Amino acid sequence: MDETVAEYIRRTVLKIPRDEIRMMLQKWGFLSEAQLQTLNFNQIKDNISQEVVQLCEENSADIKQAAVLDIIYNHIYQNKRMWSVYQMKKSGEELEYFDITDFKKNFKRRLRSALKNVTITFKEYEDNAIWIRVAWGTPYKKPNQYKPSYVVYHSQTPYVFISSSVLKSTLPLLCQALVVASNYHDIREMDLRSHSLNSLKDIVFKRYSQNFQTCTPKPLQGGNVEPENADIRIVEENRSEKERIHRLNQDVFGSGPQPKLEFAQYRLETMFKSDPKMDVLDKKEPFRCLVKFSSPHLLESLKSLAPAGMADAPLSPLLTCIPHKARNYFKIKEKKGLYRASFVSP
């Protein structure tokens, strides 16, 4: 076994939490159960990694098998990477039969026609997701296994999730190979990024659904006891207002958990309106600005604004439409002009 392969396997094992090493090696399937029985998982991880390397040497592991172990690790710990969403388009509405063998063959052929020194590894999962790992080299250097690109493609959908390497020049090659292999004609970034791959999937696959509630919720007991001498009309008005806010919030956000987005970016463009006689603006150009919101959990933060009394209910559509409109550039008509917005989220 090549020394670079042995070192890569050793480093991959070292990344895995010790109590999960056996589980990941079983998922890998490269080592037999009898070989796994010989491993002492109670020792320090460095010793475990050395023993795993010795067993892999017995099986003559190569870099492709080592790359599969890396894919398994990144599939389980996918939130450690930053994912971007790309959408592909066909020239027409025709549907074609998807063949995984043809997809792999065409992807490899297209990528290797542009760059010979690449390592391409595939792994399929039960949810029709194809995980692709690409380690990039140069015409004169072997692929760098420590800075690969990861692609998650759900067959028969136009959506691709990419966690790219630091080499930005490789992204066009990757996109071209995806378009050719999947029989599409165009691909573009959707300005939607996140560490949470599952949240991105919930948004683009419309798995995020609202649970509309039309009944009036029961007021909370205990913490909201009103003073005995309080005006009954004020008490009733406060209770009705809380119930109204809760109902509107449920209609907008639903009762389920929100997709985890950490950053939203608005690109706004609107025309000023003024009296022509005042001639405030010499040029009829739109006003443009960039507005950014960030939070550990942006949508949950927006959901809590109205109940906390920090915003009026219902919230502006510019805020509440994020999980529904982030899939495409869109336009919202407001009283003061035309707003164009797109979203970005890590």
C-alpha cells in the first residue's frame, strides 16, 4: 500500500470520535468482521489508527477505498462543511430515464478530459442521493486528498449541493461535468448556503411545510396571572392581542421546527417617489442597498420577534418568505416601489 494512502487512512481514522470508529469501519465494509475483532478500540486513537492502517495494508487498500471512508465520515458529519445549492435546467420539459452507470461514466469522462490528475469516488445512499468526492491535482502534481470537493446529487432532480475545495478554479470544471453527466443544459448557483445540508434540502425539495392553525390557543396559566384590581377590559384586550399574534405567527411559520439558516442577504432595489416640481433627483436611477441578517438560527429568531413584542404581527413578507422564496430570485411589489431580493445562508 502506498505511503500516502496509509497516511490518509490514518488521518481519517483520527478524525472519527473513538466510540464511533467501529461503526464507521463497519459501514466502510473494507475490513472483514474477523479483522475488526482484532482491533482494540479502548486504546488511544493514535494506536487504533495505526492498527487500522496495518489491516488495510493486508488488504492492499488504494486511494479510492480510502476515499470511500472519507465520504462516510463526511456523510455523518456533513454539518462540518459549507454547502452551496446549484440548480440545473433543461432546454425543454422532457423527462429522461436516469441511469447511474451512465452518469458515473459521463461524469468521469468529462472531468478527466479537462484534467487528468483527479481522484473521483462515488457512493450511493438510500434516499437516491449520489455522493461524489473529487480530489484535485494539476498537470504536474498528484491530487491533494486533503482538499477535495464534495457533491450531493439527487437523481431525477435539478438540484445539486456542492461543498467545494479552496481551489475556486475547479468549480467550473465540476459544474460542466455535472451538466453533461445529468443531461442538463445549464447550471447556476442559487445564492443559498448553509452548514446544514438537510435544511437546504428541506427548502429546495419543499419538505418544509406550514402547519396552519385556525383554532384559538388556550392562554398560558401560571406566569400570566393578572392583578386582581386590573381593568377587565385591559386584561381581555391583552389576552386577545396575544392570541392574535400567536395565530398569525402559526399561520406564517407553522408549529414545526424551522430549517436552520444562519445568514440571509437581501439585495434591494427601489425607485424614490417625489414631487416632480421639487426636482429632488436629477437622475431617475433606482436606489440600491444590501441588507444582511445573521443569527445562530435565523428563522427561529424571526418567529420569536412578534411574540416577544419586538415587531408587529404579521411580519413583513420580506422576512417571512425566506424558506419559500429562497429557491429563486423573486420580485415583491410594495407601495414604495419594486424590491428584488435574493438570499444567502451559511
